[in-house]
Amino acid sequence: MKEYLWQLKTQAIELWQKMTRIQRTVIICSAVLLFGTLVLLARGATKPDYGTLFTQLDDQQAGQIVEKLKEKKIQFKLSDSGPDGGTTIMVPTRDIAQTRLELASEGYPTGGVVGFESFDNTKFGETDTDRRARYLRALQGELTRTIEGMVEVSKARVHIVLPEPSLFLDEQKNATAAVMLKLHPNRTLQEGQVRGLVQLITNSVEGLKPENVTIVDMAGNILSEDIGTDDKSRQNKLTMTQVEIQKQYQKEVQNSVQSMLERIVGVGKAVVRVQLELDFDRIQKKTQQFGDNVIRSRQVVEENSRSSSTGDTGAPGTDSNIPGYETGTQTGDSELSKSEKIENYEVSSVEEIQEVAPGGVKRLSVAVVIDKEIDAKQQKDIEEIVKGAVGFKSDRGDQISVAGMPFNTEYQDALNAEIAKAEKQQQMLIYGGLAAAALLVIGGVVASIVMKKRKTRVTETALEEDIMVKPVPVEEMQELVTPPKELSPEEKERKLRKEKVEKVAREHPDDVAQLLKTWLAEE
């Protein structure tokens, strides 16, 4: 076994020595990566998997829950990655359900506020002032919990001021309340919901009136501005609203007529002004119409009587009852007949109740001025067009006035001239700046060329001086003494081209170098 291991070790060493440097580096990096992966896997297998226990907690809530977790010796960690930036408490996943039940049985989380559970234990030596302060804090906490139960509300803060009771009624101050709400994203409170919150708070605090309750959001907008105000304030605001509605409607009619006329006479060639009155009275009309008579009741009475008698009869009255009064004998017949008829008639009626909604146009006046002289026909045509556009009604007392006259454009012309002058000055400044920049560039180029030429001349002068000082060899002296031979036309042309190239190379060495680089790159 030892020989096998020794042989295996020897082979591994020989194999390692035969490997190149790159192969050794790859093997070492792979081994380190494999070892790190194994360590991470082992750590992940032994580390508990954490899950969210509670989220969106403030500092007070988080502190209370953390203390309870420490008492119960439950592992936890805090995170601030909640949706609203609140504190999130995380515990091992296997302990989430049990921990929540245990904390809920103890009344956690409490919402970050203290409610009436603070009165479960009576404090020894507590004064009336302490008890009043504790009651106020508990009342604020209970209201906060109730308000945070709304779907739209994320967080709430309630502040209540209960003044000290006074012996004199005229010196007694009213209770006040202020509520700040943090709503969920893309959520708003309707006016009815705000009114409900105001009623909730006023009915929860003794002596609190609706006008003394202020509700604001996180941006500082007052949500309860119109809640609980008196009738006079509401009437004043209603009047201002009606004025704004009237101005808006007036502006819409004016823009509509003016845009239509400008399509006919040209842009800026027509001026329209509209003055209207809106009827904001709510009217209820009651109409009653009567129809034909209808028999409601009928009563008919008929009476018939018939009688006949023979014998002594006395005259009616007192004489026949007096003793000694002589009576006679009478024989005769009697007949009585009576008939009565009563009929009661009912008049039929139709009652119609019509309620007219406010906001109708009560009276309309339109004035139109055209920037040119117009004849009677054009004036009539424009007037008919405007009547159709604004819904003209003569029975309402509407008026349409159309006139044509040239506009006074002196101010506009002067303003346009000033604007054109300013624009021209600005253009001159721009052009002057561009010209100055161009001159600077040209001057820089010329100065660079002059400097290069001066440098070339200095170099040539130094070479000439060097040549004059330096002894000339005999061969060169012979070439200088020997007259030049006559060149052929082709050689002269070649020499001329060479001189031109050398001149360009001396004057513009950078350009020549760039040209050579380009040729080499193309090849």
C-alpha cells in the first residue's frame, strides 16, 4: 500500500513538473474555486433560512418585539428593506408561525402606540394629573389604531389637546385635535371618508367640535378644510365656486368663437369678448291641470203618503179640547208625495312637479370686432355665425354685437421692432464671436507655420556653418570644382519633383508623416 501511494505521489510530481505554467495556474484556480463553493454550500446548509416575521414597523414597535424575542431566546435579524422604508424583523422560517402566535397572545405588535391596556395595572401614588395624561395618551393610541384600520391609511398620528377645566364658562377653552395621515401609494380619501373621520374623532373626545379637527396628509395638504365649517363660510365658498364656474364657462365660449372667426378672417384679426350670467337657483315648478267633472256621490230621497177617514173630527187646536165645544162631522181623503235628489261632482286634476337644475345660462352678451372695414352683408353673416355658435336665444335677452374697424398696432409694431433689433444684436454678437474664433484659429495656424519655417531656417544655417567649418574631403571638393554635367529633360523633371517633395516635407512634416502612415495602412 505504501509503495502504491509512493508511486502515485511520484507520478503526480512528475505530471506537475511536466505541466506548463498556464496549466498549473488553471489547476490552482479551479481547486480554490471548488473549495470556496464547498465552504459556501456547507455554510448555507448549517445556516437557518430566515423569513419575515413583521414588516413596516417603526422604531418603537421594533424595539418592543426585539426585547420579547431576546427574552424567548429566538434568533432574529433586522432589515430596513420594507416597502415603506420601515423596519422588518426576520426569524428562522420554522419559528415564524409559533412566534407570531405567542406575540399575538401578549398583544404584540401594538401598532407603536399605547391604548387603554395601560389602565390594566393601577400605578401606586399616581396623581390626577398623571392619570389625565395617561388617559389622553391612551385615547390618542386607540384613535390611531382605529384610523390605521382603514384600507387607504398606512400610518396615522393623532394629537389631542384637552384644556384644563375652568370655573367660568366664558374662560373655558375648546378641545382641539390634529391628525396626520400617511396614505398608501395611489390611494386618496374621499370627502365622505374625511367627514367620517372627523365625526369619529369628535364623538370620541368630549367637548370636541368638528370645526376644531384638522386632518392633513404627509404633503401638508389640509383634507378637512371644508368639514365642520359654519353655514356662512360654506356659502361664501359656494359663491366663489360659482364665480369661478361662470368665468370658466365664459372663457370657453370666448375661445370657441374666436378660434372659429380666426379661421375666417385670419389669426389675430378678430377680438371676441363674452359676458354671461349663469342661473344657480334651484327651481321647482308645480303645474296642476283640471279635466272634466266626474260624479263623486249621489243621494236620492223619495217619500209618498196617502190616507182617508170617516166620522167626527175636531178641528185641530185648543178649541176642540175645550169642554162644550161643538164639533162637526167630516169625511175626506188626503195624499202626500215628496222627492229629493243630491249629486256631488269631483273635478279631475293632473299635477306635474318639475325641478330645474342650477347652472343654466340666464343671459348672454357677445361682442366681436374685426380688424378691417366690413359691409352690412359681412356683418350680418358674422352675426348669424356667432349666434349659432353661442346658442343665441332672443327670449332670454341675449345680445350680439359685430363691428369692423382697423386695429391700432403701434405698440405691437414697436414691440416687434425692439424684438427684431435685439435678435439682430444677438446674431451680430454670435457672428462676431465666430469671426474672432476663426481669426484666432487662423492666427494660430499662421504662427505655427512661421515657427516651423524659422526653425527650418535655423537648422539650415547651422548646417551651412557646420559645412563651412568642417574640412571638406577631396572627393567632395572635386565635385564642387567640377562643373555639373548637363541633365536630360527627364532627369530635370525628376529632380524638380524631388525638390518639391523635400520642400513639402520640410514645411509640413506632420502632414507628410500622416500621409505615409495612411499609405502603409492601405498596403
